[in-house]
Amino acid sequence: RERETHPIQSFTMLSVEYLSYNGILFPQADYSRETLNQVENEFQLLDDDIINVTYPKSGTIWMAEILALILKKGDPTWTQSSAVWDRSPWIETNNGLQRALKYPPPRLMNTHVPFQFFPKTFLQTKAKVIYVMRNPKDVLVSFYCFSLIFKTLKTPGSLQEFLETFLSGNVIYGSWFDHVKGWLEMKGRPNFFYITYEELQQDLRGSVEKICQFLGKELSSQQMDAVVEHASFQKMKENKMSNFSVLPDDIIDKKGKFMRKGISGDWKNHLTVAQNEYFDRVYQEKMRGMDITFPWD
Ligand code: A3P
């Protein structure tokens, strides 16, 4: 194993295998082609389903917490007593799919799958999708740090190596660019809502209001305050049902933190000028022609 020199890499890692499903990589642990195929082609979405969709490291757990708190009108009992993967299963994992199949409606679910692997039944239902995006440079750094501590993921190598892997889309769940472009094709559908990590950060309360409107949930001002309070970085960092601390040491290295920094723009502390310029060149080329402006543009 290579020794790393980047300052944010200070852990030794196990290496693990990935499987490929229609050209996209997934960790082998808790994933299978059968489950991915079942999710894509057979899984029945229901009109009252709510699905939180993200590319990894874009604020999945944050949105899962916000949605669970909205459903409970700001009461944190559920988010503090049920692990995030139980209260909102990842449908593409073996365990998550089984849980989703037994989940009494209305269901709250998560997924990272690119649009082409999302349940085909979506197009015939009123199931609501909330798609969260984040500055891909921050996604890169967060993904890198997560790969250093999460033991079902491959050792990322140096940040330079991971930057290349990330930009080429040779990471689990595939290319960030393809993910965003694929999902944003749903823009304009009444059951599709998108928001960015940066907007959540700039105005959490305003964002919660918009999400409530999309979901058709009416919360009082006090209930809204409670959602905002319990979805704060600090509160979530302390919530063992959301901060991954209940996972065993053979899955996550406790020297690292899932709830790492929770800020926008941390990439500036990690990318060199040359890496940033390279990223920008790839970004511009891949995102050419997109009729949308993101907070990070
Ligand atoms: P960092 O690694 O940059 O700190 P995901 O849930 O998709 O895996 O995303 C994880 C990222 O979301 C981590 O980013 C984590 O700290 C951040 N995050 C989680 N909850 C948050 C919150 N309440 N406020 C801000 N960031 C949050």
C-alpha cells in the first residue's frame, strides 16, 4: 500500500471490491446486481412516497434529517431514536430494499442512484423526489475524506489520484456530471424539486419553507423553528442516529468523522491552484449547454 502525503490522509485503509452494474460501480458490501435490477425494473413507487436523491456527499443525511423532522412537525423523537438508514432506507442496497418493501406508507427513502437506475415506475406516479446538489469541488473533498474512513470503499490514494478518478466518473455511483445532468432532466415536473447544499446553508429556514410547500405540509412558525434547530450541523453532529457513530469499527474508522466540517468552500483548503484549474476545465467542458446557474458557478 502506498504511503500518502496529503495532510488530510492519516488513516490506514482496507481495500475492498466494487461491482459494476451497467457500467457504474457500486461497493460489493450490501449491493448486488439483482437488487439494483429489481429497484430499476420492478420496485413500485407509490404516490405518497418521498425520495431524497443525491450524489454521494452532497448533503444526503442532512436532507434526510430535514424531511424526517418536517414529517414529525419539528419533533426530534423519531430522528433521535431511529437510525437514518432505518427511518429512510437507501433503496439500492440489499438491506435498504427489503426495508423499503416492508415500510408502512407513507415512505421516506433515500437513494444515490443515477436517474437511469431509478425505479421506472416513477414516471407513472406522483411520488415526490427531492434532489440535492452540492459544489462538486466540496463533494470531491468530502468524498475523499469519507473514502479514508469508510471501510467498504476503496482506498482513494492521494488527493490528486482521487481527483482524476472522480472527474473520470470511475467512482461509486459514477460521474457527478452525468448524475446531475440526468436528474435535472426531471426539472419542471410537479413531483420533482431540486435544491443545493449551498442554499440550505445560506438560508435553512427559507429552504425548509420551500420543501414544506413542495410536500404540501403546513407547519406553524414554531414547528418550522424546531426543524431548523434540529437540522443544524451541531445538533446533527450530536445525534448518534445520524452521525454514523453507531456503526461498528469494522465499517467506519472512528478516527474520522462522518459529520466532518459541514461548510461550503472547504475545497479551497485542499486543492492546489493547478488542481483547481484542471477541475474548472473539465467542469466547463462537461457542463456546457446546461441552462441552469448554480450557487458555485
Ligand atoms: P463534509 O464532509 O464537507 O463535512 P452525505 O450525507 O451526502 O454523505 O454528505 C455528507 C456531508 O454533509 C458532510 O460534508 C457533512 O458534514 C455534511 N452535513 C451533514 N449534515 C449537515 C448539516 N446539518 N449542516 C451542514 N452540513 C452537513
